[in-house]
Amino acid sequence: MTKEMKLACNVIEQVEAICDKHGNKPGELINILHEAQSMHGYLPEEMQRIIARKLNIPASKVYGVVTFYSFFTMTPKGKHPISVCLGTACYVRGSEKLLEEIKRILNIEVGETTPDGKFSLDCLRCVGACGLAPVVTIGEKVYGRLQPKDVQKILEEVGD
């Protein structure tokens, strides 16, 4: 973590306020990271350094938690984050074909965001909706029993 601070003053104040709300306790790190990511959309290195300073812990510890848990991200997500489930039930029922269709339509790879910032694409291991396989989530909404032919219409509806 060697980049200089680039966060806006109000973002720095908001992150510090989140830490203060949790008593600046290292044991509250995961809760603080959840709130900070909810507020900002992702956890850039600068934000992690602020949290580490407020909690009086090494920045490497914050970074370790952020990179360990798949929920946390250090890169901005699109307005509509898409996750394709590649768990066993979904994979067997064709989620890889859904992933290929989404990549083709949006012209992005896994881990990328469309240039307009509307969509980002990721994969995950299990949504917990195996009976609806194959499953794709867009934001908080779960789409089940999808076929590649369904993808274009769903993306158009969500992107409006």
C-alpha cells in the first residue's frame, strides 16, 4: 500500500465517523469495512489506511481481511453488479453458458466494469438457490432457471 491519499474530504470524514461509531475497536474491523463499502461501493487502499490508523492496527491487517473475504472489493463495481453462480448445481445446469453470453453482450471479462459504469461482472460459488439453477444475481435480485436467450432482455430491463 504505497499510493497517496486521494479520497475526498467528506469521504475521509465519513470513514472516520464509521470507525468512531464502532469505538475505534479492532474487533469491529469487519463491521467497519461492511459499512465503509456500503457507503463508498468499494474499499480503496486509501480508505483501508484511514481505517487502520483509526483502529491503531497495521494497514496490512486491514488489507488481509479485505482480500480474504470475497464480499469485500478494492475495485469499483458497476451500478448493477452481476454475479454468475458457478457452484455445482448451477454449473451442471449451464451457468458457464450464461457467463459467456453476459461477457459477449457487455463486452467485458469477469472482474471488469462496463465503460459506462452500469454493469460489473463477477462469479461466485453458491447463492444458496440451487433449486433455481442456473442462477445469476444482479444487485440484490436473484434470477433463476435462466437460459442464454434470457440474458439480453434481463440486461435491458435492469439497465434502464
